[in-house]
Amino acid sequence: MARRCLPFLLLLQVWLQLASAHSIVKFLPGFQGPLPFHLETGYVGVDEAEDVQLFYYFIKSHRNPKDDPLLLWLTGGPGCSVFCGLAFEIGPIRFEEKEYNGSLPTLVFNPYSWTQVSSIIFLDLPVGTGFSYARTPLALQRSDFKQVSQAEQFLRKWLMDHQEFLSNPVYISGDSYSGIIVPAIVQKISNGNNDGIKPLINLKGYTLGNPFTDPTFDLNSRIPFSHGMGLISDELYESLKKSCGGEYQTIDPKNSECLKNLEARDKGISEIEESHVLLRKCPSDAPRPIETMGKRRYLRQNPQEFLHFKPDLPTIGCWNYGFLLGSYWVNDDKVRKALHVREGSIGEWKRCNYNYTYEINSCINGDHDMEAPFLGTQAWIRSLNYSIVNDWHPWHFQGQVAGYVLRMNITFDQFSGILYTRTYSSQLTFATVRVWLHLAAAHSTVKFLPGFKGPLPFHLETGYVGVDEAEDVQLFYYFIKSQRNPKDDPLLLWLTGGPGCSAFSGLAFEIGPINFEEKEYNGSLPTLVFNPYSWTQVSSIIFLDLPVSTGFSYARTPLALQRSDFKQVSQAEQFLRKWLMDHQEFLSNPVYISGDSYSGIIVPAVVQKISNGNNDGIKPLINLKGYTLGNPFTDPTFDFNSRIPFSHGMGLISDELYESLKKSCRGEYQSIDPKNSECLENLEARDKCISEIEESHVLERKCPSVTPRLIDMFGKRRNLRENSQEFLHFNPDLPTIGCRTYGHLLATYWANDDNVRKALHVREGSIGEWQRCNYKSPYTNEIKSSVKNHIDLGIKGYRRLIYSGDHDMEVPFLGTQAWIRSLNYSIVDDWHPWHFQGQVAGYTRTYSSQLTFATVKGGGHTAPGYRPAECFAMFKRWIAQEPL
């Protein structure tokens, strides 16, 4: 008897070993270094005699696997490998997109993996999908009901082998065709729990993305979707509705008008990528070349023939190019060994295997998907007749509308994108995900600039980042890497004031590595020279043209032209997070927000918004350390009222007038009682005294501004370039050489040169004539004072450097000192001179809450433009946390 039982017991032991065999994977070919997450792969046997061996990838939550939810993820198709979900959707790895040359594709870490907050089992289902396989021909049957049954068996067996997860909340998840399968699985698990099948699964719900659900809803919605996306004309849409009566799938063969209209619609969308109508249409990662194992291996040995083999494969830049890389990667022998795939269990791995029996007709979303349009999803949800708990409203990501959501109480939270939402009773949440076209991340390296002799001695990148609704605001920037150690040096975001002055002012006239050579303009291109006192010697700097319509930044719609304080703040934060996502090598660098003049209103609010976003977990987290401000507008009570004592201190008004002003106006020089004639008379006398004084620096000659009138006159300016002898006779009120503003005039001619714009990769036709400052476009001043932001940011412990050119009358240092005093900080290091090259360069005081105030002796409104060497020394010491 014992001998008869022995073969059976041995066979049972083999089955049990096969059923629950799993291994820990610490390294993956193509990924540099050990994996920064816990990966387990294995098989679980299901069905009769466990002849179906289901392969899975399991990744523990990076946060708290003991308590975080457990997701079972199924990819659609039906028959597409769950590796799609792992590597192209919600998992912690991605393929680096670069031209395939026959070597193993490279994997990189995905910081937005859902495994950040949940443990996920990625399951290759049905059998014959990915690495799952059958041990008998009979076990190869694939259908809806088989999938549902096998998924439930798998999960109960897996939990028996991983009992530490029995108490975790469980969700079943998937997308596309999983919209048919997932609800049925949830139903089966729920029924099994009710019947007492062990182990009981702590089932909490399910999530579905762009799910196929019911052809009546899903497929019929493609027609109104095509119209809504502008793919078919109003006339064709109306004709379709009339001729087809809203039914576009089951057509009466005699309804020739409907068929004709559908043919016209199909022709209209034939070159559209249905999975995302805004992306380019690419060839499929067809199974044919992937199945020809011998040919593929030949290509690996002879990569030069790769592109001549199958010209209709997706190429780099295609949305599905990663699928092709995935096929090459997964079929590598070393990869299979690393994943512990059973040798000989399958032949060539295919991303999708579509041989399948459909049994469930109905189980009664990204917003640019035409395969399962959100309109159809909304329609079948409405058919459930749930009451609405939370009506249609936008949800947000990184301060932007990420989509819309509609909640009916089946909750759908941890999600990223642009979402529009509505909530219903019965715990159902519907959401759309809005997708941006990535004009946003376009950037180029600039190695030569017209007017600069030879190659640039620093790394310059220019580009655009799209922000706001549909990225209709395109923000232009100049980025210069630190000339010392860009890997570790701080990263500054620089905002020029105005509001509405281009960041090029900061780059060319204050803290950047170029200046204009000051010589008489003769119609030729102005000359650029290197600035040895650039702050890029010790920090990387992004110079951002903000708000919209400033410099080369532009709007793609009239609505996007709105300019205001809160718009600036929101757009600056959006820009920086997006820029860092496209420049992830700077994610760990210390970040400072900097600016001067009107940026004193904007910068503290930007820092506050970034800080709040970090606290809310908005990714990427910004390594925010503090901010710097020069001669900052902060609060009119302090800034403007200080102009009277400043005028007196600089000897611009008499002692008598000053005393009379104090007495008659009682220290308030802005909001004057119209009946206070003595105060008004004294102010008029003061204005007369200073009318010929240059307010930005009281010791410099008063010069005309660069008037927009000349700059806007394209034809006349170009005529002057061709007839330079007429230049000085054209507009005598332009600044002349020796004026501080003369450089601004040179910059205007330089930035409007066609060769310069090409070198800077400015989008042709995006703006008209470049102006250093755009004061003509409307701007709404909303933030009356930034003092409260300074108080809040001090509490949060951010480092702060506030400096003032001490000869500026626009924002006098006296007013800056006054609002700093109002913060009631204790003094750590009292007022004393700081030095440069053995000379007093200004005065400084250090306060508690990490605030340093400094004056720059002889500096004006934009201090680094007047005292570049001294300001560079000041910044270099402060950023290194050394005494000034």
C-alpha cells in the first residue's frame, strides 16, 4: 500500500512545489545596481491538477507593506502580459527610451509607481499570456469565465503562501478589457467569502481605468467622442445621429445612409491613434518579428541590419516604442534567468496573445482614449441609477486641473494626472484623466550665441515648459549649469520683477554669465562679453520669463493671457516641478527661489506654495532650502513711506521740508486725506525736488527709458539697421551710451535679431517684437503685502538673504529694514560692515529664523548690476553658509 501511494505523494509534492514556487529578485539585467524595491516572481498552479501555471511579479509597498493595501493587477487585451502594467503604467520600472542597437534595453526607476503606497501582484492571466503556461493541451483554454475562476483561485492560494498579507485591504485592479473581468472577479471573491471559502480575503473594492464594459455604451460613444475631439465635422456628426439613430454598431444593412456616414467617419479618423487621439499614429509592435526568434537573435549579433529588417515597427518617439524594447528585453536569456522563468515553459514571449473566447457581453478612463471613450463610461455609470453624492468637479495635480471626478461612493483615490470627477452613492467614483501635449518639456542646448566670440564657456539650455489648462501658457527659460559642481551646487530659480520684465535682464545685467559690451550702436549686432562675477560660478540658475507675455513666454489662447500675482505664483510652482521631472539629475540639489524688485511680492508666495505642495506630498518633492531677494517690493506701507526719510537722508530735500512733511503727514505719505492741504503741498515740493533724480540709483544720471514705441516699429528699426547714420536722428529720447539703460537698448536690438532667435530656439511666430519689459498687457495686483509670507516661512526654517542697494529710491533700504523689524526677530549678529577686497562693501545684520539682511554700498535698485563683484562675493559666502 505504501509503495502504491509513494508515486502519488511524490507527484503531489511536485505539484505543491510548482504551485507556490517563488523567488526574490535583487538585480535585473539592464537596471543599474540593486533594485530599490522588493521584487518577487513565481508561479501558482490553478485548475485541475494545477495544469495551469500562472506567473506573477509581486512588489511590496515602499511605504508600509504591513498595513498598506494589496492590489491584484490584471492587464487587458484579453491576453496582454501584466508586464505592461509593471513597466508601462503603475510599476516601479520604465524603459529608457533610446535607439535600439541590439544591446539589452536599459531600465530606470519610476518615481510615480503605485507601489509607493500599495503592494501589487502583477498577474499574467489568462493562461498563455506572458510567462503563464499550460502543462496539457486541455489546460490551454482561455475565456472570460476561465479568467475569473483562475484569478480567484490564484489569489486565495497566493495569500495562503503569504499569510502576512491576510489582514491587508485588498483591491482588484486593471484597465481596458479588464473592465469585463475585474467586476466578475470581485463578485466571485465576494461570493466565496460569503460561502466561507478559506482563506477569507479582506476585499475592499476595485479600480478600473478606461474599462471596456458594455459595447452598447463603449462602442457607440466613439461617434460623439470623435465629434467632441474635433475629428469629424459638425455636419457629419449631425448626419450620423439622424441616419443611424444613435446605434453605430448593429447597423441595418439596408440603412445605406448610416453606412455611408460611418464610412466617412472611419476615413476621417483613419490616421488617428485611437488609444490617444493627440499622439502620432505608429505601427504596432507586431507579434510577427518578435516571434521569429532566430531572426531576432541574428539581429542582436548584427545590429546594423536592425532597421532594414522590419520597417513598420514602432520607432523611437512612438508611444509604443517601449513595447518593442520590452519584447527584446524579456526574451533575453539572462533576463529570464533573473526572473526565474522556468526553462522551456514557453517559447518566444509576446506582449499580447489574442486567441480567446468571449463570454461576458456586459458587466453592468484617460479623456483622449477613443478605444473606450469616457463618454461611454459615463453613460453606463448613469445607467446604474445611483444618486450623486459629489457632483462633477475638477480634481487637481500639482496645482493644475488633472481631470474631473464624479463620486457615487466605489472609491478611486490614489491616481495621478488631470482628473474630472463626480461621486455617486454606492461608493463609486468616476474620473477622467486629462493629458497634456508635451510641448512642455522642449529644450535645446545652446553652444554658440550671435555676438559672443567663440563657443560659450558655460552650459546654456533654453526651452519651454507648458503650464495651466492644456498647457496653453508656454513659459520660456534660460538654464545655466553651475560652472563649479552642478551635481551638488544649489539650483536657483530666478524671477525678474516688473511685473512683466524678462528674466534676460537678470541674465545679462545682473547675475548671469554674459554682459553687453557698451559701445556706440551702429546698426550691427551688439557684442556680448563674459561676466566673471556671475552667480553661476557657484550655482545652477534657471532664468524664467514670467508672467506670460514676458520675454519669449507666450499664450496659445486668449484666455491664457491672464496675468496676475496668483497666476504667477501658481505657474512658477508648476514650472519648477515639471522642469525638475525633465531634469531629474537636479532633484537632490538644494533649491532657492530668487529675484528682485516686484519679485519681493511673488517669490515669498512661490516659496510658500512649493512648501505647502511638498507637505501635501506633491511630486516631485522639491529640495527647497530658502530664498534670496534684492531691493524687494514687500508692503507699500513700509516701502513707499520710506521714500521720504530716504530722500532726506540722501540730501535730496531740506531739513525744513522733511520736518514739515513729518508733522503735516504724520508718517503716512501714500493714503493722504484730500483735506490735508499742508501735507499735499509738502509732498508736491518734495516731488519737485526729486523730479530730475534717477530713482533707481540717486547718484546716476537720469536717462530716458527704452520706449516701447521705437521697439514696436519693426520696419523703422530694420531701416535703421540698414541706414545706421540715421540712428541718432530718429529718436533723440532714447538712452545714449553712458546711460544705465543703454544696455537695455542694446538687448532689445540683440533679442530681436532673427539669428539670435534661431540660436535661442525661440518658436517662430510665438511672439512679435521682444520687449525687455511688457507693461502694456494688463496685470492684476492681488497680493498687497508679502510680510505674512515672510513670517510663515521663518517659522518653517527656510534660509533667507535680503539685500538692498543702498542708493535705490524705488524700494529704499530703510523700508526693507522697517518690515524686517516688524517680524520681531531677535538679533543674532548686530549691524556691522561686510567687506570685499579689504573695503567696506555694505552693512549686514543677522536675525534669528535664519534671516540675513545686507546693504550693498553704492548699489542701486538691481544691486548686482551696479556692484557685480561685491554682490557675487556676498552671495558666494551666504550660499556656503559663511559669514558675509
